[in-house]
Amino acid sequence: MLVRTFQWKNTFPITLISLFIIAVGFGVHGSSIGVYDGLFNGKQSENLLFGAPQEVRTDEWLVISQMTSAQRYEDFAATNENLGNGQDMVVLLDAPHRDWTTALRPWNLGFLVLPFDNAFAFKWWGMFVMLGLAAYALALRLFPKKYLLASIVATFIICSPFIHWWYREYTVGLLAFAFGGLAALLALHQTSSPKKKLLLAGVAAYMLAGFAFIQYPPFQLMVAFPIALFYIGYLINEYRRIAAKKLFFKNLAYVAGALIVAVGAFGIFYIQHKDTITTIASSTFPGKRAFTSGAGTPEMFAHTLSSNLAPQALQRTPAAASYHANKSEAAQFIQYSLLLLPIVLFILVRQYRQRNPLDWRLILLSFGLIAIYTYIFIPHLEPIFRFLLFDKVPLQRFKMGIGLIDLFLLLLIARHFMQDRFKKQYTLAACYAVVVFLTFVAADLYVRHYYPGYISNLPLIAVYSFVMAFGLLLILVQRAALGFGLLALFSVVSISTINPLYRGTAPLTDTPLATAIRQIADQDPKGRWAATDTTFESYAIANGARTLSGNYSYSQKDLWKILDPENDDFEVYDRSVHAYVAIADKNDLELAATNRMVARINPCSAEVKKIELRYIIIGQPIKNSCLQTAKVLALPTRTIYIYKVTPPTE
């Protein structure tokens, strides 16, 4: 028995860390930068080991991966001087840099010691391993010494389709810090050793500071809200349980100390980067945007119970085009929405009748879930919910909060049913499982009716609904390991085609275009580059060249004012924006989308000369007296032209 316990206790973390070491050693990651293989060569490179690049994940392969590549040419400086007039790389972006805050983004530490390709893999899987270990630690707090169950629960969490479609630090890293911090706080309350309490308070402080440094408010709010509800409920339970109130408040003193350290770290960061943070907070986008309550629709509610969270079920049709823009927006946690609330009510009523203490975690989490749905579907509630900052959360981002509350409720329900036996358990569980099955089927058919073709795989609808119903049934009959195992298995299947496995970063830096950029930039290092489409907007900076086009995480007003001396287009560039150029007769700035800007430029103008724009990447030949062909790259699928801007001399 001891041998078996030891094996289960160590199997999950050892397996996770071992796979991580292997992936890093071979430089294998899950980035979709392989999109460039298709664009340049019409086929995938032999470096693609499994799957296919996800073109829809532009925040990854078009933004952060290219800015990560850009940093190595600047020796991972805190400010990258190659983008516009220089961009602060510490605020918002998760690009590696030589700054003390890198300690709070541990997945970026590899760039300071490892070869670039291995460091790239370290970053990709580092946050995933951190999430897995944090989820495992939290599961053990809820199910002490249930190592197999904790391993299954952790697998269920880290294989959520939502996490993998949104695979960035603001999902994976954010949840890792949140789960790790909560696990540390729970452990602090449950140990009697002052030394361990101090150590756990330090861990909690680190996790809280790391959580704050992610800097993506919509998801931060929707993670902090469920975590706070869970922890406050736990504190109420502890206060009612502990006879020695002095011990309770002593534990809170450790927690307060951790919070002070975390706030202090963020305060230092704020002082150092106040100008950048102020620019972002006062910008047209995202600083000044706000959202109203009551924007939810019946289709959105059906989506929370729909099998379209499985990527295999999604089909794009004209009728479905307005439902979800892409698979990332459609993906969510595998969850039960409001279907867990009757079970929670059953547990609470039973506790009340038996004169047992009520579980305040269940109470607060349930009210939190109801509050989110109330805000989503009832208008004019902004004043009531403003203290929770719900007005800063886009409608689609609430699914993070719904998913987390759902997860916590499911874990607590499993815990209660494992501890408490009652009559007619199997009959009640079976009846409710049928209700769950029919509800999921009805939600899927509703979506299918209003968006024909969006979910075309009817067998998958039936399978998904059965898995959700039967998994819950097993949990309710005290077979939690089997129940979560079934849900985890379906999660693994759901994400099996999301992340490609790719070796190295050649698509960014080892292509004919990359070579041409570096050769020209070496001869003319002060010349700025630009691209005429978003596909190549950051390709020049990814290869160490100065650039005008690219992803600006905050507004560089002094730069764009050169093209807009009258401030006619101020709100166009007063934002976080993807910028690219177009050749025109006059200089003009136009907002193509909320975060996409076209800078129409006249290559012959004095303003273009003033901003030192000298090279433009274009996908077709163009005739202009102020453009001279610098390089023509005839690739298997396209021809790429690099033009040198040669404005007339005065």
C-alpha cells in the first residue's frame, strides 16, 4: 500500500516534468508559426511533427511569438527600440526581457540561459507545467491524500479546450498563479508549523504578484472573482470551525503580509512604468472602453451548454458566421452552466436539516454564478456591479468566470458526495443525469436550428451530452475518480488537434524573406520597415530591423502625429493597435477594425522621409516614382517584393 501511494503521489508531477524536459531538449513547442511554411512554400516543413498550425490564433503566432523573436536581436532589453520610437516590453506584452519582473514570468527565464529555440519551447510548455502542478496542488487541498484523483482532476483542468484555444500567458499563466496562490493559502491555514506558514505566505505572495503582472484585466477579473468567492467562503467555514479564534486571526496576519508584499512589488513596477501605464489607461482603446449589462442572448446561454466547445463539432457556414467568429471565441471550459445549482441546493438543505455547518464556499460561488448571469442578461445593472468592475469585461470574457465557478462547484460537490452517504442516492443521481443529458441535447439542437451547419456532427452531440451526464452521475454516486476520468478523457480528445508540435523557430528567422531583411538591415540599420498586410506586419522586427508596422501594445502618439499633424485621426492611433501601411496619394490614418489601423502613405512626401521609412514589404508589384525595387523573392506560392523608399531630395 505504501509503495502504491508513493507511486501515485509522484506519478503526475514526475510525468509532467519529464515530458517538459524532453520537449525543451528537442526544441519542440506548440506554436502556430508554421503558418509561414504554408504561406511561403505551400506545404508544411518536416519540422512539423504533429497536427497543423492554427491560423486563427493570431495573438500567438502573429504577435507574441514575433515579438519574442524581436527581443533576441535587442539582447532582451526592457525597451525595444526597433518598434516605432521604442516600445516598453515589460508592460502588457509577455515578451522576454532582462528586467527584475522576469522573475514573475518564470516561463521566460529560459531566454536568459538557453539557446533561443530551446528557450522558446521552455516558454511554451513552462506555463503549462506550472498550471499542471498548481492544479494538482489545489486538488490535493480538496481531496487530501487522494493522489490518483488529484492527478485526474489536474488533467481535466489543464486539458480544457478554452485554455488551449486561448493558449497565452493571460489564460494558462493566469490560472497557474491563481490556483497556485489559492493552494498555498489553503495549506497555510492547514499547517501548524510557523516556518511552513512563513514559507507558504511567501509562495502566496509570489503567486499574487505574478497574477497581477499578467496585465489582462478582463480575464484577471474573471479569475479573481471566483478565487475570492472560494477563499472567502473557506474563511467563513474556518472561523465557524476553529474554537481558538486567535489562531484564525494569526493565519490572516500571514495572509495580510503576503498581500502587502505582492502589492508592494506591483507598486514598484507601477512607479517604474507609470508613463506607459498612464498612456494605456487614458487611451481610446482599451483604456476608455466600457461594456453594458444585458447584452446576452438566448444563443449565448445555449452556447454554455453546447458541444461546440469540442473543435471537431465546429463547421463554418454563412448562417453561422455571426454566431462565433472563430474556434477560439467559441471554445470554453467543459462545464455544466447552471445545472449544478440544484445539486448545491440539495447539499445545503441537507446540511441545514441535519444541523451541520453550511458550506459557505458553495453558497458564495452559487451567488457569484447567478450574479454573472444576471449581469449578462438584465440591462441597466452597471451601477450595481461597478464595484466588481464587470463593466470592464467584454461579454465573451465572462465565460472564464462561469467556467471557473463551475469547476469549483463540481469539485466541492464531488467532495461532499464522497464524504456524505444518503438513501436513494443512485435513483436521484440517475434521474438528474437524464435531465442533464436532455438539457445538453436541447441546447445543441437549439444552436443547430438557429445556425444551420454550425454543429453538423449529430453523433458528436449525443456523445458529448452522454459524457457530461454520465460523468456527473459517477461523481454523484461517489465514483469521483471515474467521473473526472471520463471528463478528462473527453477533454484530451477535444484538444488533441489544437496544438501542433513543431521543432524550432525556422518559419520566423530562417526563410528567404528573413534572410533578405537581415542583409538589408545590416547595411542600413537606421531605415524603418513596413508591410502592406498584417501577415508580415511584425516580420521585420522579428528579424531585428526597425519597423513602422507591427503590433503596438499602446499608443505612440509622437510617432503617428508626424503623419497626422492636424490631429484629425487622433482616436485612430490612440490605442493598442495592429498597424500596417498602404501606398496612397496622401498620408492618412484609417481604423480598419477596433485594433487594426491602416497608415496610408505617400512615399514621396516629406512626412514619410521624416519618419525614416525606407523599406516596404509588398505582395504584388507596384509602380511609384519614389519606390525602387530592392529585392524580389520568387517563392513557390507567391512573389514578395521589397521596395526601397526614395523620396525626392529637396
